[in-house]
Amino acid sequence: QVQLVESGGGLVQAGGSLRLSCAASGSGFSVNMMGWYRQGPRNQRELVASITSGGRTDYADSVQGRFTISRDNAKNTMYLEMNSLKSDDTAVYYCKAIVQTEMGYTYQYWGQGTQVTVSS
């Protein structure tokens, strides 16, 4: 069983910065793709950024140049550095991890979500 624990959300003024973390815990697995998603009050859950185990990244157009995704494979931890935040960034942010077990099975897990609120 894998657990994802997120931290770092909060309230920030427009133009400010926040850093989110997502730590995967458990045993007997390796973490492949990891990603950050967000869901606003009237929106569907959308992909914000993703990163492979090799470090290849991908970003939504809306956050390109403002957000940076990274990960520490040794700690099974992923980060999202968010700069120049806008009110449109207000959402619950979720992390997702695709893991592979020692038996070769692949599963995806979600974190519990962390609220990011940007005040204008």
C-alpha cells in the first residue's frame, strides 16, 4: 500500500509564491510518473504539471514559466514551486503517483489534496 501526503498549501496574495510537497510512503514499489493536478470550485480536475522518474517535465499552458515541478527520487518526494500566483490558481491541489510493484503491477495513487487560495 502506498500513501501520498501533501503539504505546503495556504493563503497567499496575488504575485506571491508557495511550495507544495508530496511524499510517497510504503514499501516494495518504485515510483514512475508523478504529477500535480488541481480542481477549482467550478472546474474539473486538471493536470498542472508532471514529471517522470528520469526528470522529464510537462506543464499546462496556464502555469508554464511560473510553476516548476521537481522530485527527489531518493526520498520519493515531489515538489511544485509556484511563483507569480494569480487568483485563477486558487484550487485544491492533488498529487498523483504511478507506481510499479516488485511483481511488475502498476497502480496509481492520489493524495488527499491541499488548498491553495490566492487573494487579489
